[in-house]
Amino acid sequence: MQLRKTTAILSASGLLAFGAATGWIAPMALHANGATAAEATASGVTAAPAPAPVAYGTAPNYRAIVAQNRAAVVNVKTEGVEHTSAQEFGSPGDSPFGNDPFSQFFRGLPIPRGDVPVRGLGSGFIIKPDGIILTNAHVVRDAKHVTVTLADHREFRAKVLGSDPTSDIAVLKIEAHNLPVVHFGDPGELAVGDYVLAIGAPYGLEESATAGIVSAKGRSLPGGNYVPFIQTDVAVNPGNSGGPLFDSHGSVVGITSQIYSNTGGYQGVSFAIPIDVAERVESQILKTGKVEHARLGVIVQPVTPALAASFKLNSAAGALISRVDPDSAAARAGLQPGDVIVKFQGHDVSDAASLSAQVGMASPGDAVTLQVWHDGKTRDVKATLANASKEDGELASTSGGPDQGKLGLSVRPLTRDERSQAGVSNGLVVEQAAGAAAEAGIEPGDVLLSADGKALENVEQLRSIVREHKDVVALLIQRGDTRIFVPVQLG
């Protein structure tokens, strides 16, 4: 029997997993199920009193937070199978007996393989007194059976009502009533340096509490385009996944999800999913049994200082569009490569990851207003978001890098066949690259589609644009199926 303790780990080489409606519910007034304290009492619901406020800058009463919430935190155990094929082993490291000296007599023989039972451990917390529980999607992934253990040691077989790998949120249901619940806080009120506390079962050690501070907000991680993670220095280990992250008031502001580690254990960096993201997912699952994410239909990249200078922006902020997908919400709204999205629904877009998170929090079919920097001035663009599950691709982020004459390029117009093969209607193909362009990463065979947002039809047009610039020019290049803006320093 194999044992896996489920906390997602973000290592230096990527994301690994062990084995397997936006808004703030005021913690002083409402229980997680939406009932007031008086209504909860009248219905017989057992719940802790609402959290008492803590003055900012004052150390929280961790003892009170744990005492108030421990009964609403649960352990999640999963059972599943892992299928492996038969193989031979030829060294002690391959042996199912490890370094047992008798393993030498079995070298060269096939190791029995097949459906290997696998068990997983994680955490969760009760959000409704009738047995609704939140945890991570990766905790229950591929599970055949899910068992929830309460703080009073009662065990229940849980049903997975729904799971969303994109946000890493899953909703469970157990047949129980009058259960204690947590209170939701507002992650938007968190600031770097604020106290936070996690409760979970690291390595299966039940009801373990660890504390720290918020290290950063709005982190974008591989595979987490839609989630603006809360980064903390709270000690989190395998088995903590799915447990609650509390603020200094004792309200849940996040769900423990991932750690950054080169060893598989805690190394000072952990990440939590904001609870407002989880609320939106939970609401959809309870209503429809599935989760739908919105999609704008653009590829965006960060605005570097060099690109900001090229596009005459006052600061290196916003999301620079390098590609607009055909027949997407963005295409229908008239967005173009070279546009910089600086606001989404009135909220600042600080970078490409910020746009991804804001689009992800919206719903398919939402009519939204974008403030876009286009051709040296801002304009408002109306768009109706599409459904990501019904269109190819997802909102993605890509990172940018730091002319004839100044550029150091030898270019020519694309032939008709080359335009057809590249899937473009205009552009110049690079025959030789040297000097500033080569230093910026442009290579022979790249296709120049635009310069400073202006579509390139001929070589003289490129020369004219370069003559107007003294410092930097932003070139949109296509290499294979990838498009990206590259700032080229001219001076």
C-alpha cells in the first residue's frame, strides 16, 4: 500500500503533486452559511461566536483563533489505485526490497505490477452546517473513496460534489447536521506583513497550527493563471493542502494549496488560494455541478520599461497584447496586437498576471469595459467574455525580452505563399540579424508583423518608423506559432 500526503509543491523545475460568488461575508455579522447569529441559534446550528476585531499592528490571539475554529477543520483521506506496468529491475535501487541483501537473488526478474492501492492525506474545512466542505482539487484527484474525519474523531464517507483543477478547488458533502463552521474574511483587506495562521494535518499530524505573515499578494504560478495566490511564510507541508488560512481576526482568507521547495518539504514559501476565488467556484458547483471560466482570447506579456518607452506609456504597467485569437471576445471587441490593457472593469491592471486573475474572476457572458492604451492615448473598449471551456486555448502570459541601419536587420516582404504558410496578411521576413536586433533575440526566419503597433507592409515603412525613434522600438515578431513584442534598443 502506498501512502501519499497531498500538498502541491512548486519546485524549481515545476509543479508537482504528492500522489495524487465574489464578495465578503462580514465576519462580525454572518455565519458561513449566510445566517445571522440569531438565525443560527434559532435553527440549532452549533457555531463559534463571531471573531472579535483585532487592531492592526497588534499581535493576534492565536490561542483563541485555534480554539474557535479547530472543530470546523477536518482531515481528508482518499483511496484510489495507480496502474503501473510490469518491469525488470537490475540494481538495488530498482528493487522493491530496497537495500535488503537478499534482493540480489531477484535481479533480472520482473517486478509484479498492476493496480497498486494508493492512499492520500489532506485537509479541509466546513463552510455550511449541513456538511459542505472545501478542500483542494488535487487532494481528491483520482480518488475512489474519500473519508472525512472531524475533530471529535467521527468519520464520514464524503461525496465529491465538484472539482475545478483550474482553481484547485473541490467541494465535498458529508451526511451530517449542526456542524461548526468557519467565518469568511476579505482577502482584499490583507496587506503584506499581516499575521496569518494555518490549521491542517501536515504528514497526517491532526490539528496542527502554524503561523506567519503575508509575504506577497497576487502571485501568479505555473498552471495558475486564474488564481492571484497569497504568498506567506507559514510552515506548510504535505497533508496541509486544503486547510484554511486565517487572518488575525480569525476569519478564513485563503485555502492552503502549494509550497515552493527543492526538497519536498517546507522552505519558507507557501501559497494560498484567496477565499473569494473559492467562494465563486463553490457557488457554481453547488448550483450547476460544474465550473465555467471566462475567456478574453488574447496572449499578453508584461510591459517592460523599454516597451513602456516605445509605446509612450508613463509607467511599465498593464498587459501588452501580442496576439488576438480569431473569433474571440477580444477580436469581436476590436482589440489589436500592440494595445495595452491598463484597466479591467475600472480596476488597475498592474501586469499580465493581474489581467488573467481578473478575467478568471468574471463569468462567461459578462459584459466588461476595458481601458486600453492605443496609438498614444486611452480608449474604452466593451467586450462580452466567452466561455473558456467552449473555445480553444486559454488566457496566457508570456515574458518579453530586453532596421535597416540602426536595427541591424536585413528584411524583405513575405511572398504570397509565405503569408499563407505563416497565416498572416502582412509582414517582413528577417534574412539576417546583427547589432541591436540580434542582441534583443531576433533571428533569421522571424517574421516582423508590426513596429510600435503599426502593421508592416513594406521595408520603407519600417525604415520610417525607426527614423522617428531615438531610443527603442517595439517589434511584434512571429516565430512559428508564437508571437511576442521585442523591444530593440536603438541608442
